[in-house]
Amino acid sequence: MDRTGEKIAAVVLAAVLLGTLFMGTVLPYQAVRRQRDSAPVSGSVPQGPFVALTFDDGPRTETTVRLLDGLAQRGVHATFFVLGVQVEGREDIIRRMDAEGHQIGLHTAHHAKLTGLTAEGFYEEVDSLRTTLMDILGERHFMLRPPYGMVNPSVQQWAGAPIILWSVDPQDWSDRDSARQAEHLVSRARDGDILLLHDIYDSSVDAALETVDRLREQGFWFVTVEELFALRGIKPEDGTIYRCLPPGNA
Ligand SMILES: [Zn+2]
């Protein structure tokens, strides 16, 4: 390589490094800002309140696709903690989630209670899904939501991922009243909350979309869990349990 070539290589490398750095800090804001292209907030970075809508146990074709359509119409990103058994045959839905800016996380292969497993059983449940998702999406670091929110020191030690629980739970699996669920979410949501729903029920899809519409009217911004970490300036740590990310805890 001659000196001009070296210079060009150095400039390209610097640009790539800067770009990586820049993406890490700025992408979440851009993602958030896209939500309100029709009504920009005086051109500045939004200050919140932020909430992360999360969905467990999917994907389920009938309900998840309708949810994705509804979120796309609203320009809102969510986080999906998926099950290995549900992903099989629905790889296109996982690719769509990713392409549309949603975050995808681990909810085990078969909805196992992780606290009752040996290390070997744990890796079968978690690593098999991690491998499946990497086959579909490429190499990346996935967050983990343990089924039933059941965690113990072994789960924390073996997770190899930040453990994401939740702070607002309308128990959408117990009764299928979407109006009650939306009221529960809207009345309780605070800045930094992680909201729990399941994208396998029609009522939960209705509740989610109503919640998005009502909370956005109140000035809330919907972000993925990863975006919420970035907005709070907190680095997610493997094995650490997070239930919410309120402001001022960085
Ligand atoms: Zn679950």
C-alpha cells in the first residue's frame, strides 16, 4: 500500500470507529425521534417520559402479525422475549421484528422454570434459543427474561445476559379484558417503566395498541429495553436483574 493508500485506509478506519461510537450514543434518540416525525418536539432530544413495552411467549402468527402492523402504523418499537418452540417456522416474523426496529430477547426454548434446572438443563433452554436466534439474525447479545420472572443466584450466574423483569403487569393472561388491561397500564406507567404483556392473545394486542395511543397523548415515548438503557446512560450487565429504569439512577 502506498502512502496515499495508507492515508485513505486511516481515514476510512477513523470514520468507521467514529460511526460505531456515534451510533452507540445517538441511535436511540433517532429511533425515538422517528416516532413523532409528524409532530416534532422543537427539534430537541426528547426528555421522556419513556416506557418500554415488552411481549412474552410469542411469536404467534395470528396475534403477533396484527400487533406488528399496529406498532408499525404508530412508529413504535417494542421488545419481544420469544420462545424457541414458537420461533420455529416463524423465522420470517423474527426477521420482520428486527427489520422494523424491535428488540428480540430470550424467553427460553420451552418456557422452562429456570430456577429448577441444572447447569446443563439451563444451557439447553437458553443457549439453544440463543443459537436459533443468531442463525436468523446474526451474532448479537440477547437479553433474557426468565419465564414467570423466576430468578435465583444460579440463573444470574449462568444467564450470560442482562435479566429483564418488569414493573407494570396487568396480568393479561388471567382475564382477557383489553379495556381493563389498558387502564391498568395507563394509570400506572411512570418514566422508565417496563410494561409486560403477551403477544399471544387478541385482547393483549388490543390493550397494547390502546395503551400506546393513550400514553402518547400524555407525552410518553415508547422505546425498546436497549434504547431505555441507552437513554438512561446505563450499561446493562450480564446476570444483573432490572425491573425498571427510572431517571436519575445512572
Ligand atoms: Zn412467559
